[in-house]
Amino acid sequence: MKNYWVIAILMGIAGFALATPARADAFKSAKDCVAGKRVIDRQNRKGTVVKLANDNLCQVKLDEDGKTEYFIFWMLTELGQNPNPPVKLVVGTYECFQGGQYTFMDMYVTGENTYKSDAGSGRFRVEANNKIVFETGPLAKYTSRAEAGPHILLSTNGGSFYGTSCELKK
């Protein structure tokens, strides 16, 4: 039982730190975690809900390896819906945050596939799965993805944890 709470707390902290907005088609509450429902997570892994655990975690048996994992409800989408609807980055200033704190780094989308920052400029493309590939320039070393808002998530280690979030300045 203690492991459920540790997982829930860690996932919650990561979710709040990124301040990722809810997707329109993501589960809205833990009540959406119904045993037998087919789901897909944000990494496009498919599975079947086994049960609702501790009133807030969805236990899901994954198709790829048959293992079960626990997810906070908003991390899941019912299968058949796109968990990563296409995002278009708009021209403008994107303010960057880490752990909810402004990093004093701004990124500027200057055109459909161009950007600049204080460190220089470059080109990017947004792929069908919303992965951003910085082809040239100072952000080429980052793993990135576009999210609704729009905003840009940046990872320095190539993994799926995005420690920096750059939000369109309104």
C-alpha cells in the first residue's frame, strides 16, 4: 500500500512542476478508470484498465509486455482517441520555467519553422507526434515536444521527463 502513495506523490509532483495543461480528451477524473476500458498513455503505450487503486490511481495492464503500471487519471486517454492531438506553435515569445520558477530564458518562435533565443537562432520542425526537432541552433541538443497552450517542453537528457516548460507569453 505504501508504494501506491509514493508513486502517486512522485507523479503528482512531476505533473505540477511541468504545469502541463489538460488535454481535451484525457481522462477528467479517477471515475474514468473503469476496469476493462482500453486506454493509451502519453507515450502511446496501449493497455487495459485493471482497476482503480486507492481511489486515485489507474492500474493498467500494458499490451507491449503484459506488465501492470499505475497512472494518475489525467495521464490516460481512452483508446481510439488521439492522446497527442496536433499542436501548432505560433509566432511569439515563449517564457521558460523550471519547477514553476521563471528561468530568465525566453525563446522566440519567429516563423513557421524558425526560432531564436539569446544564444542564437535556428530551425525546427514539429513531427506528427508533437515531437519538436531543433534541426539547428542552440536548442539542437534538447529533446522537445509541443503541448496545447501552446507551450514547449524541453529535456536535456533525451528522456521523457521535461524539466523546462516554455509557455507562450500572452
